Amino acid sequence: MLSHLPIADPGYVLLPPQRPSSTISNSLGNKIAICLSTRYDKPLATIRKYFSLQDVQQWGRVRVLDDGDDMHASALYRQAEDRRDATFIRVSVIICTVPLALSQGALLLSV
């Protein structure tokens, strides 16, 4: 079913909706180029030589193949209002104050 969609990484698959590169603003294109320049520690002129907005596609979802999780792009993918957003997770760290437990490196986590 998903075999016709492009796969950039064998652990993930891109899912619709999809928008063409013509919908990407020049401002966003500049931000992408600056991000790539920073990430790869290359001059912006070098990045601009190889980076073209015509090669960029926007996809609404990415599926992790091993566990089946879907990540949604909020700007492209409209979810029903009754769906839960699991992108926010609160983690509390509780350090045990009992000297014996601390000497053994005890650390309790609650999610």
C-alpha cells in the first residue's frame, strides 16, 4: 500500500497530504538554507549552490515503520478535534534522600 511513496530513510515512510515546492515561501527557503549551513558547518554560498526549493516537498505525516507511530505536521494535516496530542510529555525526577539509596545511585522517575 505504501510502496509507491518515496522513502528517504528505511525506518520511515512519508504519508499524504503532500504539497508541491511552489507552496514554500522564499522566506522559509532562506531559513532552510541557513539551517543546513549551520548543521553542516558550510558557508551559506556553498549551500545555496546545491540547495533549490524546487527539490523540496512538504508531507503531512511521517510513519515510523518499526513501531507504527505517526508524526503529523500541524500546518498540513488536519486532525479531528477529539484526537489527543501526545507530543507533550511531562517527566518528573524524584531523588531519594535516604543515604543508603543515594550511595547506591537510586533514581526514581515518574511519568
